[in-house]
Amino acid sequence: MTEIIYMPDIESNYIKDFKAIVMNSGKDHVVLDRTAFYPEGGGQPSDTGKITWDGGEAEVVKVEKKGKIIHRLEGTIPEDDMEVKGEIDWERRYNHMKLHTAQHLFSAVVYDLFKGETVGNQIYTDYSRVDFEPVDLSERDLEQIEDEVNVLIQEAHPVSIYTERRVVLEDEIEEGRVNLSLFPKSIKELRVIDIDGYDICPCAGTHVRNTQEIGGIKITDKKNKGKNKQRIYYELV
């Protein structure tokens, strides 16, 4: 199994480079014994960057989780058992971290104000979207949501990552705020993102240490995606 370096705590989300051993190589990919590259999933795109070794270099163009964490490469492929250095495209990753933490704030605010549950989200490099249901948000509602999220950002709330037992989360998290049934019942412990107690949510993504790092957000569009289901688009400012 590949050790996932960014998982344990919030500080590990800031690891930009690392050393690893090639466990398996293919014609266009490698599997490493440890990695800080985020694989595509949970609405967050994969990291990109490069892998270097003595006498060689390859671009990491995509990272996938298919049982194993597969690093798709362009260029020369390192051989099995070689030591390599991985380097993440930090500007891209850091944008993902800010947008993902902002998504958690959006989800919390829309639930608190309108009891809208988050039913989908997708992060891109320079913007993001979140789907809510059941809601019928007006332009005035969007202004209120944007203002509330930006207040939380500027209040500089610390963000922490830890593992918690599922039964504890089922007792602590209000039903509707997070749909824990999406996680297989066989999973007894979950990785939790905790924004200063304001939002507590199981999540495998990468996040910033403090909401103030996000800077600010702006809602750019709203689309109806069915009865009482709306999609909000936002970007960093």
C-alpha cells in the first residue's frame, strides 16, 4: 500500500516535495511506496508536478486511485526500485486547498441559513461549484451567503484534520448537515476536517491551515439543476 503523506494532519497538506521508491512501473505510470500527490476524487482534481531521479525526469500529468495510486507520467519512466523525488505544482495545489476549504464554508452557511444540503461539488483550478437541495435561492440570498462566507474567511478560523470514530460523528453532527450514509458502514473511522468547530465534515481532500488564507470569494453564477436544486459557482478574489 502507498503511504499517503498528506492525510494525517493539516501540516502534512503543505508538503510540496518528498522522496519515494518506485514499487511498480508501467508504460505510462508509476506506483510509489509513498506520495504527497492528491489523486482525483471527492470533487477535487488531482495534483500535477514532476518526478525526478538520478539522470531522469518525468511530468506528472494526472494521479488516479484505482485500488492503487497511479501517477500518470509524460517522459521517461523510472524503473522499479528506483528512488525518486516528487515535486507538486504548488500554485495549482494551493488553489485547490483554498477552494476546497471555501466549499466547506459554503456548505455550512447554506445549511445554517436555508437548510440546504450539499449534494455535489466540483473544484477546478480557478473556480468551484456546489450543488444544494432543497433550496430556491434569490439574488439577495446569494449576497447574504457570499457575505457570510467572507466574514468567516476574515475571522481567521483555524482548520484541523484528525481521525474520529464514526459513531462519535453520528452523535455530534446534525442529520442533514453531512450525509454519513454515503460512507460504507464498514468504515468505522473517518478523516475529519474541522473548521474551528463551525463546520465538522468527513473529507479526504487537502485544506488550508486557516480560513484567512483563502483571501475572499465571489459568487459568479447560479443555475437551476432541477426542482429545488441549485448550483452555485464561485471563485477566489
